[in-house]
Amino acid sequence: MNPVLAVTSASLLLALAPRAQSLGCHDLGGIAPIATELFLAAPLQGSSSMRVTQQGVVLFEQPFGTATLNDVMPIASATKTLSAAVLMSLVDANLLSLDDHVGQYLPEWNTGLKALVTLRMCFTHTSGIQPNDPAVNNQALTLRQAAQQLAGQPLRFLPGNKFEYGGGGMHVAGAVCEVVANQAWDQLFAQRIALPLGMTATDYAGFGPTTNPMIAGGARSTLRDYARFVEMLRLRGTVNGVQVLSTASVDTMLTAQTVGLPIVGTPHPYSAPYGIGIWIDHRDAQGRTTFASGVGAFGFAGWIDRNHDASGVYAIHYLNQISYPYLERMWQEIDAAVLPPGATCLGAPTPACAPGVWLNGDRTVVSGASEFTLRVDRAPASSIGAMLLGDPLNGGLPVFDLSAFLGPQIDVIAGLVSDANGRATLAASLLGVPAASIFGLQSVWLSPAPCTAMGLQASHGLRLDVQ
């Protein structure tokens, strides 16, 4: 595409696209400039779309560049999470167990060290099976024949003792699923996952029709189709009264399985642990998953954010090494804007003539949340501020050109210093804080804006209702 036309197209689509939905004092308007920046940097491949849903409400859905919301594209390793759901559906049906040995179903695997390989190992990249064997994408084979060929290759390490990311193990496990259910993989996926979720544009023909579907990377999907899938995971298996997976199966998928294992090879930029078919990006102090994602080599990504009770999808067909940093920046915007359950915005930042300072919490406001943290975004860069505590006021009280959303007594609970991006955090543990407690918070900052009456800026208020 001509770069001039690309810029024109980006501007037109951005103008026609739906505005980011208001989130109390915040919005998700910061996503669009980041996505458009990627498109302008790569006008032939950087088109994308994003959808963010919180507690069943779509907060944001927008295409960028020349993308549409219905584009079908190969999703590469985001396939792994779909495949894990198929496997777990068979666990739910009592047709197999994660700790069954592959050799119980595929005789060629019931020999030597290969007899130690379990289905769990196959879906957590700990089996020692060759990660990238030609049999995986040999279109002349069936899935069952590919598993037989993989059995002829030596293991890379003792099963269960190391982590090495790849597709071989999942491919073998896929063959087990076919044998156990006496169905082709495509039928298994369609019947157990796609049909109940209404995923009409998702299948394993990402690289064309095949009898040897790539279990770890061969699916294609759309923004909205995959959004239905990650919403099911957020809801722990049941959507609109339809149980796709059991709660136990979803929880198993979203539990880190590889903590402490030596890493032979990983594409994750921060070497995160792995669940069943999905990355466990963040966990709390108790080891519980707070954020999990399935990300493909072409940049397509779906995620479950338990801190905000949210899910999302980023649809793109590009190189993940290039697009992922942009996605991380968009995640940062989502974290800044989306209020977690139990947090409510009060009023608006003041004064109106200065850029608005945002105040938020980083996770659900629940009694015992020892890691609960207050975060400030869009504060004056490299500035000094203070966090104020008091009873929340729905209507602001004027203080010169500022509005106070606390009263009648206000306490300064901490000093703050913002970084070069105008961000600051404050640990605010809710350990020992009883449920039903209510707090009001507000931050105040020294401001370089010449329009302020007192040289200060204030965020909006934040009400915390402890659950």
C-alpha cells in the first residue's frame, strides 16, 4: 500500500470507528494512538483490531488501519489454548486424565523413557518430545501418522524435568484425543468448543485443509470468535447457561504448571511459567493466576485478566516480535483505565485547564488482598504528590480551582513521586481490612501547568468498597 494512502486510510477508519466507551473518570482512548502508530510504521501488515470486555460488558471494540472486526486470520500459537480446551473437555467427559500416559493410547509410545510421557507434559512443554519436527506440518500425513513418526525421534530430555516450548508434544496429545473420542480433531473442536460458543469462523485450516491439523498452531479465527472463547475462560467454563468446560478444568488450565523447572527454550519475553496451553503471565503472592494469555507468532493474542474480571483479544497478522511491545503498551492503557470490581470513580480531575490525573486500583477490592496497590497515571512527569484519605463525597467541594472528593476529615497517608511517564504506585494492603469497609482517596500533585491557581493538580476521587 502507498504510505500516503495508508495514512489516509488510518485517519478515515479512526474517525469512523466507535469511540472508546467512558469508564467513569477514565476512557480507553489511549489504545487507538498506539495501534495507529503500529499501522503507520507497517502499513502493509500492521492493521489490527482490539476488543476488551469486563464482566460481560464490551468496553472497547475497534479496528485500526485497513482491518475489520470480521477478518479471519491464522492465529499461530494462540491455537494452543483452543486445543487445551478440547483436551480438557475430554477430561470432563472422563475419557482421559491429564496424568494418563500417552502410551496407554498410542502403543508406539509405550516404550523406554517415552512411556513416562503424560498428556499433562505434552500440553505444558515438559515432555521432552521434539519441539519442531517436520511431521507436525507434513500435509501428506494424518495426525495419527504424525504421532507415530514423532515416536521414532529421541526425546530431548527426561520427561517432566525441563521446559522447552514447541508443538511436538501437543501434536502427540492431539492424536490421543482422536483415538479416545474416535473422532477427527476438526470434529472434536467443532462439537465440543466451537458449536456451543457460536464460533462460526474458527477452525484448524489456518494453512489450508488438512488431515494433519497443527494442534499447537494451525487454527484461524476472528476477533469476535476468539473473544467468545476467552470470555468462557473468564467465566470459568459456562457462558449463557451453556457449560463448555467444568470450573475445575478451567482452573487447571489457568494454573502455573512449570514453576521451578529449568528452561531449555521459551519465546516469552519474561520467561513466564506455563499452564495447560496458555502462558501464566502474572500471579499473586499465593501463586494464584491474575493474568494469562495465549499469544501467537503472528501477534494474535487473547487474554484473561482476573484482577479486573476482564478478557480481551488483539487480532493482527504480523510478526509478534514487532507487535508485542505495542500490545504491552495497550495493556498498560487498559490497566490505567479499567476500574477493578469494588472501585468507583468520583467526579473529574481538576483544574479543567490542566491534563487530567487518573487514580485507580490494580485489582479487585477484596478483604485480605495483601498486594492491593493504588496507581496514578497521567500525573505531571517527575513530580511530587500526596495521597489523601477520607470519607468519599459524590459531589466535589471547591477548593480554589480544585475539587475535593473527600471529607469531612482528610488525612495525608503518603507522599508520591511520579516517573518520567507520569506514573506512580502506592502499596495499600487490604490485609485485615473488614469486608463492607468504605474508603475515599484522592491524589494531589505539584503542577507545571501555568493555568493553575495554586500550582496544584488533583485527580478525581476514588471510592473503594471492600468486598
